[in-house]
Amino acid sequence: MPTFNIQLFEGRSIEQKRALVKAITEVTCKTLECSPESVDIIIQDVKKENWATGGKLWSD
């Protein structure tokens, strides 16, 4: 079963998350020829103070 771990900055609405998981599930099923019930998606909301790129925190 495919499992996706998605990390996003906090602040996305529940509607945005619903649309995201629906789109990912649809394309996964089409591409891998699997059932929607076999697709797991884990969304983790991350504070900008806990994420850095290029040696700099996103909160800075």
C-alpha cells in the first residue's frame, strides 16, 4: 500500500487538506492501479520556527 508523509507549514484549511488528499489519492490509484482504500496519507503541520532551508529558519 502506498503511504505518503506530507509536511506543510501550519495554516492550511481543512478544505485545502481535503482537496490535496483527494488529488493525491486519485492520481496514485490511476498511476499504480490500486484502490483508494490502499492509499494512506499522513499530513504533519509544522511551525515555521521548526523548519529551515539554507541554514535559515523560515520564521526568521
